[in-house]
Amino acid sequence: MNKHNKTLGEFIIDNQQAFQYSSGELSRIINSIRLAAKVVNYKVNKAGLVDIIGGVGAQNIQGEDQQKLDVYANDVFIQTLINREIVCGIASEENDDFITVQGNDNSHNNKYVLLMDPLDGSSNIDVNVSLGTIFSVYRRITPIGTPVTLEDFLQPGINQVAAGYVIYGTSTMLVYTTGHGVNGFTMNPALGTFYLSHPNMQFPENGKIYSVNEGNYIHFPQGVKDYIKYCQSEEEDRPYTSRYIGSLVSDFHRNMIKGGIYLYPTSSKAPKGKLRLLYEGNPMAFLAEQAGGKCSDGENRLLEIVPTELHQRVPFFCGSKNMVDKAEEFMRNAK
Ligand code: AHM
Ligand code: MG
């Protein structure tokens, strides 16, 4: 790693000074995510050993019950945020309802809520494929000093003040935005320090990769079927390359670096799509737009959808701007 690369800690301090009126709360949230990510990363890296040292339900050497990795990640992120008293509420893909966080003095004086998918792509745990944590931060709507309500979580994605992901891959990265571009930090595992390795990340305007679960092809809307055929046809710079890991964070990350589109449309099997608007869709859409890409439900800008429930699903078209434009064109033409 280049010795001149900033650490995440240095980057946070520099950027906090840039926000003249910042109280530092947002910086502390990012710091907490960095810490929780390191703890989860350590566990994810040992996942293959679980079969050797004891599976789910078994007891570890300290006599504690082994937890499923996604439940473990959920607990680590929630406890890290609660212990630091930096958010007033948390909603997680793993929890049915949101969690109200109050300070030691029973106050409700923090101004941000955090929403997350603590371990996305968990079907990949057993097969040594990359996983991710996705997070999203909003300023609360209800008055400071009162307990949070559902309204604080059901905000359209355009209200996000920060969003990002951790990718537990060949290297561990934290990629996030606070609305001033997207920056990626890679962890040096020897030191446990994240370094700014990917400043100002940008989606190429055009790409040559399409990512979709083609096993569902027969169930897709006609517009998506037509777009997939377009990606496969021998014309101009096509056929495109098909790449689908089945781990949203990894598929998104690759497409942002190389140029591509990720699709999880509605289907007759999943009439509302599969991905969750609040935990997966909106944070990725915020990152995509901040990196010059585009994200929609096939028709409308994702960030403008007003959510009606915490675990709402949404069709998801995300990636290089010209590719998403083209996919939307096929959706319109198939109507
Ligand atoms: P999860 O939150 O239950 O892990 O599901 C989300 C994941 C995404 O990471 C991935 O892109 C998608 O589901 C894959 O779904 P499928 O296996 O239907 O293609
Ligand atoms: Mg998920």
C-alpha cells in the first residue's frame, strides 16, 4: 500500500472539517461501521472453520452458542451502534421491527437513524463467495428528544445523508458516500487499517457486463426478456458479458469499476422483485448516482419512491447510466 494513502480515520477528520456545521455525529457513525466491519470480517474469514470447530447450535470453546453468521453480523452492528449512542434508531433486514435507541440518561437526543442489511448474500456463506454489509443513514423527521417512530425510517432514498457497503472479498473494503462522491477504502489485514484506495469512484457511462439471474428468464417481464436478448445479440459492441455472483455488493462493486448493469426485476415468482427498498435498493441507488450511474425500478428513479413499509421489496435496475437508460427503453416499449 502506498505510504501516502490516507487512512479512513484521516479521511473522516479532513471531511468533517469540510462540513462547517457538522456536529461530528455522522463521522462517528462511519467510525462505528468501520469497527463493526472489522469484527465481522474476522468472523467471516473463519467461516469455513465452523464445520471443523462446531456448527450452528454447537458451543464454542468459551461455552457460548455458535450463531449463524448473519445473526452474528446483525448483533455486532447493532451493539456497536447502541454502545456508542450515536443513532436514535436502527432498522435491519434481520429484524421484524425497528429498534429504538436511547442514551444512558434515557434521552433520545441523537439525530440519525441507520438502516442496514448486516450480511447480504448470506446464501454464499457456505461456499466461500464474497458477502457484504449494506447501510443507509437518514436524519430523523420526528423532533429530537422524542422516541423514533416508523415515519423516521419510511423516508424516500433522496433524503439519505450517507450510504455504503462493506465487501468481505479477496480484500475487505468499505465504500461509502455522504453525498460528495463515492470513496473506497481497502483494509490492510496486517494492521486492521482501512486506506483510501479508490478515491472518487465512477461508474463508466457505458459498460459491457450484465448481471441478472437468468434462471428466472421465463418468469421475467417482456421488457427484461427483450433487453437480455439485446445484451446477447451480435451487434455493435455486443454481445455483452454475463456475470452474476448472486451477492449484490460484489456484483455492484464489479460493475461500478468495470461498467455494467445489475437487474433484479419483478417476475411471476417474485411479483414485487426480491431486493428490499430500504436496506439494499436505496443505499445502492445513492451510491450509484453519486458515482455517476443510475438506478430505477425499471421506470422511476428509485430514490424518489416513498416507502410504505420497512421490508418493502422493489424491482431494481442499477448501473452504468447508458445501460440503465437502454433497459428502461425496452421496458417502455414492451408496455
Ligand atoms: P439476501 O438479503 O437474502 O442475502 O438476498 C439478497 C441477495 C443479493 O445479494 C443477491 O444479489 C440476490 O439476493 C440473489 O438472489 P437470487 O439468488 O434470487 O438470484
Ligand atoms: Mg440482503
